[in-house]
Amino acid sequence: MTNRDSFLHALPKTDLHVHLDGSLRLNSLIDMAKERNVTLPSMTPEGLKELVFKDQYESLVEYLQGFAYTTAVLQDPESLERTAYELAEDNFSEGVRYFEVRFAPQLHAHYKLGMDEILKAVDKGLAKATAKWNAKLAADQSRRREPEYAYSIIVCAMRYFDENSSSYYKDLFRVHPFSTPKQVMQFGSLELAQAAVAIRNRYGIPITGFDLAGREDGYPAEDHRQAYAYAHKHFLKKTVHAGEAYGPESIFQAITDLHADRIGHGYYLLSPNMVAAPGITNKEEYVTHLAEYIADRRITLEICLTSNMQTNPSIKKLSDHAFKKMLKARLSTTICTDNRLVSNTTVTKELGLAIDNFALSPHELKNIIIYGFKRSFYPGSYIEKRAWVRKVIDLYDKIAQEHKATGDFWDRQRPKDL
């Protein structure tokens, strides 16, 4: 391990955009599939890496195929708890101090498993791993000033689903035979928002955020205003997958109709050529105003480099990623994994890619990492969060000093056009 790799591994980090059903351990997926008689394309890690979970994908459709297998095994409390526990272990083992796991409970719900049981199972696994790592921290006197390990949960509504998406969605269509598909999808997101608030309040589960995921084209964010209004009025923080596969208008809707605190991906934010609405005549001006508002309000973009490379064929090489423009515009960004299994990545790996492809200075790296903590949906009080972030900054500075991570640490100069 190089000095830089050792430094990145040691740093306190966050992952604010990581999907539970895209981040299983491969061996665990195989084990759980065998236990539940779920057929996989291969029952070996090597076979699954060749057939399903690849380093490179031909399209978004191919990228998403793996989720059919992961969700198939995540249909009971035991599998959900195990996956959540192992995800926390994997994060904490690479120096992540805080992460927000997101998933769509309605993809796992059925007549034998309600959303309250699903969320309790996931929370149980996360809490167990977190308690273990914090006990290690407390037992070491030399680390008593370090920030504790923590997590929270973000529930995802789906922009699009049909009767075949899950048992829950099939039942939702069945009991609304006279509603349009659009109306049923709206019912689904509102019900999830109501469930998240009720379960959070009833059980004390740290459900801190509400998300909207899925296909953007044809399924606009504004359709889910009622769900987000409910989340907003009950103090759930709000993030939205937007601008990942559609233009700036998708991001505009996320912040104006859904009051998003953060944006998942936001890849096309700075792409006037992707503006499709015929009523927008000055596309450059539209994008400039939108980006300025996002920058001024510090609406943070959850950047997933590897995932975008794997799903967006327009990105020919990573250095062409829109993250380059985002840095120049001084937007608030945080580096995330999206799906640890499907994208075969870690937070440490993503940070290394950012440094190598965008010539981040040590100062820029620190800003990006610390902003992940500051713009997190931390489950504690505001006072507790401020004290926690202060500990994070102190630990970061201590590790940077130990690794002499200042000045020309990367032995690299920023490109003149960055």
C-alpha cells in the first residue's frame, strides 16, 4: 500500500449515497441464494463477476440486471439484517465513519413482511455493527477523542414501477383498479413517506431521509410532490436522484417541487445541450441560474464516478466526467459509491479515482470529505452534529500531519483548464 493509499484509508470518510441492494458481499449473496433456493446465473464468485457483476457494462439495462438477484434474496428479516450488518462492517473497515444506506422497502415488502419489519431488520444489522466498532473505539484510550461511528437510513420511493416490480407493488395496483398507473405510483411514494415517519417515530429508528429513484425520462419528480411535502412537514431530509440520465430540468424539479437538500448524481446539471423543454430558449442562462442557486444554497451533489462511467456511454474516459466542471464552479460535492457490489468499488477507491483524474489538491480533498460530514443527514441534534464534525476535522488534520499530506503530496499539478 502506497503512502497515499494508506492516507486515504486512514481518513475519516462518509458515503451518503450507497444502495443496500447494490452493496451485498458476493459470497453472502451466494450463501443466501442457496438457503432460499434462489437461482443465480452462477453459484461461484468468479462466475457472477463474469456474467453479472462486471467491471464494465454495455448499458444501464445490463448494469441493473444484478438487482433482480439481490432483491430476490432480500425478502426476509434475516437476509436484510445480515446484509445491513455486513455493509456497515465493510464501510467501517475502510475508515468510513458515517454512511447513509438507502433502499426501497416496497421492493422487499409482501404479505408476510411489512415495511416496519423491513426497516427494523435493517436497523438491527446496522446498529449491531456500529455498536461493535464504537466499543472498540471506547476501549482504546488513545482514540477517545475520535468521532464515533454512525449511520442513518434513507428510504427510496420509485419514479416508476409496475405489477411485476414486487409483491407490494402488485397488490397496490390490485387494490386501485380504477386509478391510472401515474396515480398508483403517487400513492406508493406518499404511503412510503407516511410509513417512514410513523416507523421513525414509533421505534426510534434513524430514518433521516427520503429519496426518489428510478427512470427520469417520462416519470418527472413533480409527480411526487405530495410525498415530498409530507416528508418536508415531518422533518425528513430530502434527496433526489436527478440529472443522472436526464437534463437540468430534472434537477430543477427536484429543488423547486421537491425541495431537495441534496441531489443524487446531478451529472447533467452543467449541460445546456441536455435541456429539452421547448419553452426554455436561452439554455445557457437557464443552466447558469440553476447552478448558481444550487451553489449558493449549498445543495450538495452526491457524486458516483465509477457508477456513472458504467452506465453513461457518453463518458469516454473518467477525466471527462462532469465532476471537473463542478469543481470549477465550486459546487458542493461529496464522493460516494452508489453500489459497492454492482460497481465493484469502495469509498477509498472512489477518492483515489477523483485524485488521479481531476488533480485534487490535499486542500480540495479535505473540503470534499468534510462537506460529506457537514451535509449529511446526521441523526443527532444540531449541537451534537457540530461537536461530531469538529472531532472529524481534528482527526483529519492529525492523520494528514502524520502522513505529511500537504503541499505537493500528490506530486501532481492541477491542469490549467480545470
